[in-house]
Amino acid sequence: MFDIDRQLTKARKLVILCIGDVMLDDFVYGEVSRISPEAPAPVIAVQREELVLGGAGNVARNIAGLGARCIFVGLIGGDDAAAACRASLAEHKRLITPRLVRDPGRPTTRKLRFVSEHFSTHLLRADWEDAKPAEGKVEKALIAQALAALARADAVVLSDYAKGVLTPAVIRAVIARAKELDKPVIVDPKGEDYTIYRGATVITPNRKELGEAAHHSVKSRQQVASAAAKLAKQVGCKAVLVTLSEDGMLLHEKGRKPVHAPAYPVKVRDVSGAGDTSVATLSVLLALGADFETAMRMANAAASVVVGKRGTAVVTAEELRQRILPAASLAAEEKIVTDRRALARRLDEWRKDDLRIGFTNGCFDLLHPGHVKVLTQARAACDRLVVGLNSDASTRRLKGPERPLQDQRARAEVLAGLEAVDLVTIFEEDTPLQLIKRVRPHVLVKGADYRREDVVGREVVEADGGMVVLVDLVPGQSTSRLVARARPKR
């Protein structure tokens, strides 16, 4: 089981090598209230201006935002925009080490956006760029900087905006060396010929890019899955992660069924840089040892955070944690479902939204850190967590006549008040088997004091394509011990 809370604290020990096209994103915010008397064009009354690193620079910023260190290899010119990029990178010097190659013969890529302050609407964009591929000494310098940094890296990101940095020679050299060193390579691609990324670990096209690269229709989710499988075979990568905007993400992983993660229901303010955030999060999670599906779900959550911000934004580790384990949006009493038909309706709604349902169960008589850990990790493995709670009668049969210490309603209300719990339902039987058959969870979670083969409902869940997860226990934590300790000694 991948413990997202614990693992993110280890991100500060990581080094991610990011190679790609740095840009200067210039946002001018204001309001339009009149038309110019000189021409039929709107006049924006400027209120403020914001300069931030964009493109691959934004990938580097997001890697740093999650707490990891980043070595950033890019290409700049000899202009004012280059100086602004260097100054912005200097603000992140604790976590970002720039290895920028200077080419005075080209402008530093700059994108100037005029944005309505009130409506967050983009009114106009102006670009300064020269997208010719790097060549000669400049290309050799990019390769030298990348290869010199590779040995220190835990993962490599190729952030390709087709502005000249990632030439075929640069890509081949980096991927070949990364494979020798067994480093994962994550590619945010451009263009139609993805064979130049052959040997990469995972490719992250959007829907449109996937269709063009695979020469395949991508209108339906099934077509997206087929196109991703086709692309993975062409490129020889282990996985293809397709970003689908408001439809979330879809993962094709070699040897497994495609997995879809629905988009989070958020108010979108600005989509600038959401792809950068996704690939940065993906790289950090893979470097931490997460599997592809876990990394995709974290990337999906991270993207949902930044689209709610203005401009080219960054997600932090704390924001990611909060999005994965959101504060309870329902009052505790609304989370407690005792009617089987109401339970079925709630589950049907979640399935209709393609949400991953998790399940765990117990008496939860006196809630302690061990319970909280199981519930937190269970919620991290799914989109919605159902907790099966032993009734009072069931608890007495299992624990003895003096238990439970709290009645089932009190225990249910305590559980429902936790942010990790989405629904609590009470069962009367000695085991949750019948309830598991009703819930049909994708993930069944128990403490590691169980053997996998002894987990009740394992056969049901695995037969339905789900998985069983065992969570390590917190030493010394049990309700029975707490009760024994609280009783006066005779």
C-alpha cells in the first residue's frame, strides 16, 4: 500500500531532472470598459502584471512545490526575458538548480496574456519565440548538461513544447542514458511522431495529441483507450497517461485494463499550466515508488487544484493532500446510511461518475491512531470510502458482553466526522461478507494483522477485478488495551 502522506514527506530527498522549453509567462490583468477611439479594439485598464516561469519552467516549479529538488536544463536567449527567467529561478534556488544554455541568436520564449481581472477571461495573447531546433554547439551543450545531471536524478521529465530544446539527438541521448541507469522517463510530448520518445517509461498526451500521434479516433473513452494502447505499442513505453480536460484522465498500462479517473468537480478559473502540474506530480510519485495508477490519481488531483487558480500555478504537497482527503462536505448524519435502498442509490451515483469505491470495516469502539491510519490509507486508495460498522449486537458477539463501550449510533457519528470517510453503514452479521457483496468495492482494506487469504470478502472483490490492501498497524494501539488500561486495578 502506497502511503501518500508518509511518502510525500520523503519528496525532499528526491532529485528530478527536468529538460525542456522554458518560457516567460507574462499576465497582464485588468478590465475592459470601452472601445478604443483609434480603432474598433477593446481597451484594457491595466491593474497589475505577473511574471512567472512557464512551459518546462512551470514543471520545475511544480516539482519544487511538492518538496522535491529539481535540476532544470533549458534554453534561453540573451534578452530581457532571459534575465527575468533567471531572476525567477533565483527565487527558487533552494529547490531548483538551473542549468540553462544560452543562445544569443534566438529570443527567449515569452507569452504575454491580457486577462480580465473580474472574469478571468483571456482577451489576447502575444508570443515572442523562435521554434527552430537547437543545433551545433547549443545542442551539444544541452546534451552535456542533461547527461551530467542524470546520475543524481531519481526520475527524468522531458517537457516538450516544440521550441527547440528537445531535438531527436537530445531525446535519444537522455533516454538511452536513463535506461542504462534504470531511471524512469516521463514525457510530456509534442508533434505527431512519437517514435522519437521510444524507450520512455510513460507518455502523457492530451486527447487531441493522442489522436494525431496514433492516427486514431478519440471521441469516446473506448476509442481513447484503444488509441493509447496503439501508441504504447508504437513507442515501446510501459504506460500512456491521457489527459482529458473535464473528463479527467485515462491510463493505459501494459498488461492491465485501462483505468479512468474522473475529473474533480471544481470551478475552473484558468487551465494554463495544468498539464505541467500533472507531469510534475507524476514524476515525483513515480520517483517515490508509486505504481502508475496511484501516480495518475495524484496527478489528476493536483491538476484539479491548479485549474482553480489564476495564471500559471503551482500545487503544494499540502494542497494535494487536502484534495485527496477533502474536508467533509456532508454533515456527519448525512454520511450515515442505514437503509439498504439508500445505500444502493448512493453507490449507483458514484459508479455512474466512474468513482473508485473503497471499503473497510470494524467495530471502531474507541477510535485510536491505528483506526485513523487504516481509514486514511483506505481513502488514499480510492475516490469514495465506505465503512462497514458492526452493530451493537454483532460487537457483543465478537468482543464479549461488556462491549461495545459506545452504542452504534455514537460510533457511526464519530466515524462520519472524519474527513477520510464518505459513508458509514451498519451491519448486523458477524462478518461483513453480505455487505461487501452489496457494495462491490474496487478496493478492500484491512489491517496487516490479517493474512490476505483470511480477509473476509477477498474472493468477492478479486473476482470482480478489485484488489485487497493490507495497512501496517500502529504498534501498541488497540481498543482492548485502552479499555484494560482505563479500568481500575483491584
